[in-house]
Amino acid sequence: MDAEEKFDEAERQLNSSLAREGAKMAVDSWDLRLKAIRKAETLGRRT
């Protein structure tokens, strides 16, 4: 289940802990993307 699905399910159930889990998934995903971008930028400068 992805973050958006977690949020949708949390909304249906009015479940705040499920919403927090979805938020954490979204933040973790964003962090991974940011790390990949920074790594690509660093590699691009080396060439």
C-alpha cells in the first residue's frame, strides 16, 4: 500500500495512526528521491 492509499484508508476509518503511517511513508519516499537527486548532481559534477 502506498502513502496515498494509506491516507485514503485513514480518512475512511477516521484513523489518525494510519494517517501518521501514511505521512511517514510519504516523507521517507521524498527523502529517498532527494538523496537520489543529490547523488546524481554530485556524479554530474565529477565528469
